[in-house]
Amino acid sequence: MASICLVAGDPSGDQHAARLIDALKARDPTLRFSGLGGPAMQRAGLALLDDLTTTATIGPFDASRHLARFLRAKRLLEQHLTAQRPDLVILVDFGDFNLPVVAPLVKRHRIPVLYYISPQVWAWGRWRLRYIRRFVERMVVFFPFEEAFYRREGIPVTWVGHPLMDGARSTVSKADAVTRLSLNPWRMTVGLLPGSRADELRRHLPLMLSAARRIAWRMPGVQFLLPKAPTVSREALNALLARTRLEVSVTEGAASDALPAMDCAIVTSGTATLETALGEVPMVVVYRTSWPTYLAARAVIRIPHIALVNVVAGRAVVPEFLQHRASPARIAATVVELLRNDAQRRAMQEGLREVRTRLGEPGAVERAAGVVLEVLNAQKSELRSQTSE
């Protein structure tokens, strides 16, 4: 029986890795899985060495407070590699840990490495390409521009498309969604999507609520809807909501189920912007991080946009408000303009439909599983060849 070790470190990576495990098990039920990750991977059948999803932060400076946890995780992984020697290691995003720490460790054990979900080396930290060249057999990426980037760098890469395309697009009408969520059908709805990590919630929800109060003052009929990410603590969410007198409807379940009810949304930069784009919901993208992380990123970032919607489109489809520019007044003014200007909303939706066409066809996870098995079988063939010699 072949064994695969996976290393993921944030809620999003945990979910993506879990779906990959499910796809691999469907193709080969004899495969065994182990590694570092989170509860979704464990439910999918992975023997979990340590849960790293509780350490998810924004940037390496914020992550430094979890140094002891990372050192423990490295030690557990090294012990596991020595004792069990898996046939393949799959690194899932989490570049600040996986590239400089895990990849060299795995290679010292002479185990092949496949990277699933590229770290954003194409945006900043290009110096990290040296780790990929030295330690990674194959990159498996979500976006076509990532494939072009790695090909230019001479790194083996396969574009599989984005797993978001595997989800069924909601066919629920706005009226039905509003009714199901117990919203007022006569009022416009603004979505608030503050992110799936504890740090993102802490940094972005107060900002969004402050902007929402200004929107409500300028447009008293507007209502607000917040889809709660499954990785977000209800207690932490309620504590932040309790600080405002603003009425916010909170919904459980997939954010995609709530998107049809929204006329506009304020979204934290990340995968949520793509999900919102697939729902064709006009949006304003915001992001705040610690000042050391922001200044370091600003010094090395090499692309004009940070919102994935804009990066995929190659142009500014949606407005971005970052760090000090992410003020409640600016965000509120932009949202109000979108709500009042039908032509502007339609133009933005046209740009979002363009983004959809660039995310590939459904079946991304199945294609990724095929690449994993291809690398795994090549490794087995090489070992058999060496043994026969």
C-alpha cells in the first residue's frame, strides 16, 4: 500500500487537501494518508500528526508568535518521515512554513515532493523560487497565469483549474434567497465577508461594521448579511457584533447559498473574492494586516493588484482598499455608489463573468488527483528500476 503525507496549515488549505484526499481514495482505496493539517483532512481519513489550522495568521510576522507550535510540528513530521517513510509528500499552500522548513526536510529523506496550491511567489517573495527549483518535483496550480509563470521559470507545472468550479452554481433566485434567509424583500442587501481566519475576523469585521454604519446612515433602507465561515468561532463573532448597534443577519452554511440575496458585498481579499465573483455579486475588496507584514510586502510585491479577482482578470474589475486606505468612509462611499448606480453594477458583473471563464472547467480536484497518482507511479517505477539494477 502506498502512503502519502500532506502538510497544510490554514483552514482553506485544510479543506482543499481534504477534497484531494477524497478524490485519491475514490481512485485507489488502498492509499494511506498522514501528515499535518486540520479537522477536515482528519475527517477525510488522514492520520493527523498535529493540527496547524489554529496557527493560521496573516503574514510571517504575525505567525512568529506560534514559533513553538511550528517547531513541534517540524519535530513530529521529521519523526514520522523517519519511522514511516511515505512514498510522496504533498505540500498545500502555506509557503512561509512549507517552502523553507518542510521541503528541505522532506528532501533530506529522499522523498519526492508535489506542491498543491502555489504560494504567491508570483506576487512577492520570488526569492523563494530557489526552494521550489531544488525541492519540488511538480507544481499543481489553480490559475492559468501561474502555469505560465512556472513554465517561464523552467519548473514542472500542471494547471488543473480552480476547485470552486466543481461546486454547483446556485440557481436560487434573489427573491427565493431573500425569503429563505428571512430578509426584507423591499430592502437592498449588503454582504459582509470578513474572512475565515481568527486574525482576519479580528482585523476586518470591525472595519466592515464601521463602514456598514455609514452605509446605513446614507441609505437607511439597506440591510446587512454575514455568512459565517465554518472555521470562525460563533463566540468570537458574537463578541464583535455585540460592539455595534447595527442589525446584522448571520447565516450558517456555505457562503454561496447567501450570495444570491446580495446586491453588493464587502469582501476580505482571498478566495472569498472568487466565490463572490462566481455569484456575480458586485464587491469592494478590503485587507488589513500588521504594519511589519504590510511594509515588507510592499517592498517586494511585483503585481499591481492583490485581489484575486483582479489578478485573474489582469485588470481592476473591483475596487481594492488596503491597509491605511481601507477606511470606513472610503469603503462606505464606494458601496453606496455601487448600490445607487445600476450601470456601474452591471459593468462590474460583466467583468466578474470574465473572471469565471478564466478559472477552468469543473473537475479540478479529479485532475489534481490524476497528477498525484502520475507522480506516485513514476516514483514506484523508478524504485523498481533501481532495485532491479
